[in-house]
Amino acid sequence: MCLAIPMKIAQIGADGMAVADLDGARQDVDLSLINEVRVGDYVIIHAGYAIEKLHEAEAAEQVALFRELTEAWQNSQPKPR
């Protein structure tokens, strides 16, 4: 199963690489597959590549879904005794 994550571009280097951020988790990202990405844009990240640019509202909706999934997973884990 493949998973693509929405993240916000925090920095862009001259080499076509960027740093993307989601809740403080940072990832180096290759921007070569999409055009006209700027700091502050939201993109979908898969396997270290930005593969799609998102509108901010769409990104917020997807991030909220990931947070819900994380919370549900955390709540399903056995509690330490």
C-alpha cells in the first residue's frame, strides 16, 4: 500500500529540493515533478517527491483526516499497565 502525505513547503533550495513540514515533522522533498511551487504552498509528498500541489482548504481537510486516523490508531493500542 502506498501513502502520500500533504505537507507545507517550508524552504526551497536552488537545487530543486525543498523542506516540507507537517506539525513539526520535516522531510526533504524533490520538486522536479511539479511546477511553480513556492514557500507556503501545500503539496502531496510520495516517496520523497512532491507529486501534486494542493489548495490550502483541500490540504487542511486532508491533514484533518490524517489526524483523525492517527488518533483512532492511538486509541486502539493497548494501554500500559
